Amino acid sequence: MTSDLQTTLKINEIYASLQGESTFAGQTCVFIRLTGCPLRCSWCDTTYAFQEGTELSLENILCTVRDYGIPLIEITGGEPLAQKNVYFLMQALLQQHYQVLLETSGALSLSQVPSEIIKIMDIKCPQSQEAHRNHLDNLHLLIPHQDQIKFVIQDETDYAYAQEQIKRYQLDERFTLLLSPVHELLPPQHLAEWMIRDHAPGKLQIQLHKYLWPHEIRRR
Ligand code: SF4
């Protein structure tokens, strides 16, 4: 795939922060947030990315990213795979030797995502109201011992669903599993207690940035 630097993507924001939602949590990272998402998770915390954004050329995006001088980049959204030109962005970042994370809803196929991209893929739980959108064929496209699967958990029903999916697809044998409580809806201590009670596979994943900057709705 050759990328034309004048190719455009609709970008909601580009900013530097600490990665907060994977095993990379705590590392400095540049976030490229793409506009648009076909899902409507009940607890979505980035609704501002559904519509807002500016068409930026690949050249412009790469210049902005380069100015931060940080080697770890996360492509996020919205749902970044909803824009077909995202694959040009992935290739361009890889060519420039960045380590690239992709945060994705799990509802769209990963078939065109380069293998070098580290996927952090959601499996949506029932309380999101979007579990029917899970594209579970993606489980065959994730790279074992590289890619990560995240369950965002609102209550014990979601937790039970996550454990059932983990067991059914033997996910703990192949992937890092992240269990993330919905911020301000499920106290992390509750999820921690269920995990300890059940000797549950996976890691409790608190959204680090929301504890560091509790009053900022965006750009963190
Ligand atoms: S997939 Fe992500 S951006 Fe889209 S509605 Fe769900 S939480 Fe929001």
C-alpha cells in the first residue's frame, strides 16, 4: 500500500498524554483520535468524537506527531477503522518506525490492519447495549501474545459475560485480557473483589488518565 501524503482523514484531536488503558498504561504516548463511530455504547466517554473534527492531510498529521518527539502512538476514536484512509496512516507511522497501538471497538474487521500494529480490541459487554456488534471473527486475526482484549464492565452481569467469553474462546491462553470498570458506574474495588473471589484471569485495568485528570472531559 503506497500512501499519498495528501490523503486526508477527519481528525478529532492529536495530543500527548500518558497511555491509560492497556499494558502500556503509564507510558508517554501521542494520541491520534479519529472522528466518527458507528456504535453508541451506553457509557461512551468520547461522544464528542462522533462528529467533531477537521480534515487533515497525512502530511499534516505526521508533522504534528513528529513535533511531539514521542515514539509511541495510539490511533483511537471514535472507531478509527470506520475511516478507510486509516490504513494509509498506519503504514506511514510504521514506515517512520513508531510503535503503534490501535484502540478499536471490535465491531469492524481487523483484516486490513498490519500485523505490526498492536491491537487493543474491545469485546463489548451487554450493558454497553452494543454486544450484538461484536465481530468475533476478529479473534482469529488478533496476534497471540501481542494483541490485547479489553472488556469494559458496568456491573456483575457484564463481569459474568466477560468470564464466559474468556472461557468459551480460551482467551486467557493467548491474549492479555484487560477488565476495565466503567468509570463512576462501577467502583474498581467491586471488580477487584469479584476477580479475587473467582481467581479470574485477566488484569484489572483502571483508566489511569481519569484518576490523574478527573475534571478533564477530553484531551486526556
Ligand atoms: S465504540 Fe468507543 S467511541 Fe464508539 S460509542 Fe463505543 S465507546 Fe464510544
